[in-house]
Amino acid sequence: MQRFKKQTSWLTVIGLSVILFVFIVPFVLLLFNSVKANKDITSSPLNLPKGFVFSNYTIALDKMNYFHAFANSVIITLFSVLFISLFAAMTAHYFVRHNTKFNQYTFLLMVASMIIPFQAIMIPLVKIYGSLNMLNNKWALIFMYIGFGCSLAIFIYHGFVKSIPKELEEAAMIDGCTPTQTFFRIVFPVLMPTTATITILNVLWIWNDFLLPSLVLVDPLQRTLPLSTFNFYGTYTVDYGPLMASLVLSIFPVVIIYLFAQKYIIQGVMQGSVK
């Protein structure tokens, strides 16, 4: 029996190593190709660099207007995540504490909306907001992200709010707290593990999103980092070296955030699902 367990553990290690290799190879190739000349990338994209062309990064920083696009991405991601977390927590708390039929059906509708693919509504979305002259605006994009992101956040918060004893809130009310003070001083701090999970998931989604910003943000000065990589695509050619460098620069900030905060994703999801 012990021998069987040992063999099973070795098979698990081998399987996980293969999966790790499959996932990490594209990132390694991206790093190698970001310091190669265009002719080396097109002729042998899988080979190691013959020489390191670090000028690709300086070209990418200049051509994609990196720091301006970085500021746009930070503004859009920061405000979207902030409002999603706040509004979703308040809504989930209201649904749990006021468990009426109307709220139950509303919650079910919000959960059901998560299965609708974005591609099914993107054309009507652009047409409606375009007729209202609300496109090409970072704040319109933030408004859309709030709408698309709240359903999942409410679903995650909903399970966790149920675990908070109602007596805790009643005690705060007896001590003189208003409902608003009770939420922000008692309930919301308890929801911090779940808030951390929702924040990380939404940062990864919004920072890397390409399709929705490409439909809303037309002005080059409004573009986010993923959109700025389009500057390296010409009519007939692609500047592969700086393009690869721009992709590395685009994903680097969110990879750093994920590496430091990945434990909170599993922790928050497990707490919300179990409770």
C-alpha cells in the first residue's frame, strides 16, 4: 500500500511538471523573442537569441507611449475594481439580510447573467452608447466594467455574508451605529479575505482585457496597455521584436501583483464556498 502511494505521488509530480512546462513555455518564448531581431524571430522563433537586442524595449516604451498608457490602465483598473468591490458587497449584504422573493429572483437573474457571452451583446452595447456619445471615454468604460463585474462579485460575497452572525450587526445597532456605519465598521472588514480575492480576479481581468477597450476607446491618448501594442502592426508587416517587448512590459505589472497575492485567491474562494 505504501509503495502504491509512493508511485501515485511520483505520477502526480510528473503530471504537474508536464502541466507547468506547457504553461510556462509561451512566457519563456516571449521573453527570448523580446530580445531578438525581427529576422531571427521570423526565421527561428523557437531558438535561443543569437544576440540580445535590448533596444526593442526602448523602442516599445517610446512607440506605445508606455507611461501614458500605463496611467490609463491604472485609472481604469483601480476605479473599476474599487466600485465593483464596494457595490457588490453592499448588494450581497442587502440580499442576504432582506431575503424577500423579489431579492431572491433578482439574485438569480444576476447569477444567470454570467452565462451570457460578451460577444452576444457587444454590438448593441456599442450602438447604444455610441448614440449617446459616451464612447471614447475612460469613465464610460469603467461604468461598463462595473456592470459586467458585479454579478460574479455578488455571487462570491453572497455565500460569505451568510456566515456573518446577524447578532453581530444587532449589537452594533444597539450601541448606536446606523445601518451604514454597521456595514462599513462591522461587515465590510469581515469581508476582507473575499474582497482580496475579488480584487485580484478583477485586476487580472480588467488589466489584460482587450476586446471591450478596443470597442470603446478610439483616441490613441485614451488607450490602455493592451491596446497600445497595436502600434507595432503595420498594413503589411509586423515589428515583432518591439511587439514582444511591449507584451512583456504590459503583463509584467500584473504578474508581479499576482505572485504576491495569489494565496488570497484560493483562501477567499474556499472561505466563501464553504461558509
